[in-house]
Amino acid sequence: VEETLVLVKPDGVTRSLTGEILRRIEAKGYSLVDIRMVRADRNLLAAHYAEHEGKPFYEPLVEFMMSGPVVAVRVAGDRVIEGFRSLAGTTDPTTAAPGTVRGDLGRDWGLAVQQNLVHGSDSPESAARELDLWFS
Ligand code: GTP
Ligand code: MG
């Protein structure tokens, strides 16, 4: 079965939404295979977000992801990569659809980076690479 990397970002952990987010993943029928709480360092985040290096939100994004603990979860299920992206909603919480994590629980805080509660791998290649990084 397919696997994806889900991260509950520091805003989700700080706002005590980890349980609510994991509940939605389990309610959908996906399996939590492994889980750990991580204080991510710059090296890990530079590898994780390599595709965004040089973009205007890159440095605020890395700083945000180092601002508190992150919950990393290995999630398994049929078409879970696409399915979790659908559960998460689109990147901008303001316009993310109601019913999604970002649409129901997120808002725009007027900050330099979207604090949008969760990350989910966006392809099988990303999932394999990211699961290696966070669960090595
Ligand atoms: P992830 O699942 O976290 O990877 O989100 P995503 O795939 O929906 O977005 P993407 O990979 O394009 O960007 C990674 C993260 O950078 C996003 O989740 C946001 O936190 C932030 N980000 C992306 N695009 C923007 C943007 O245009 N403006 C701001 N302020 N932040 C952004
Ligand atoms: Mg992404």
C-alpha cells in the first residue's frame, strides 16, 4: 500500500490540534504506521524544502518550522498521497474548502509564511524522499 509523510506543523502542535488532525486521518481509514515528535534543525528543513530555496517565503518558512516541535507521521493507505492532500485542503487557509483541515481550522495570520497546520507529500517520489529524511 502507498505511504505518505504528514507533518503537523508548529502552529498545529501549539494550538493543540494534533489529535484533531490525526482523528481526521484515522476517520478516513488511513493507518498511522509510525509517529515521532521532532525539533527540526536547519539541515533537515533545507533538505525537506529544497525545491523552495530562493523563493521569498523560504526563509520565513524554515524559521517557522524551527519555531516549535513538529509531529511527523508515516501514514499508509490506498492513494493516501492524493487523499491526504485532499483532506488537508489547498495551501492558503483563507480559500481552502470547508471540510478540509486548512479550511476548517486555519486562517491567514498576516505573516510572511502561510501557517497552514500540515504538510503532506505531493508525489510518490517526494513521499519516499521525505519519509527517508524524517524516519531515518
Ligand atoms: P506543504 O504540504 O507544506 O508542502 O504545502 P503545499 O504543498 O500546499 O505548499 P508548497 O509545497 O507549495 O509550499 C510549502 C509551504 O510554504 C506551504 O505549506 C506554506 O507554508 C508556504 N508557502 C507556499 N507558498 C506560499 C506563498 O505563496 N506565500 C506564503 N506566505 N507562504 C507560502
Ligand atoms: Mg508542498
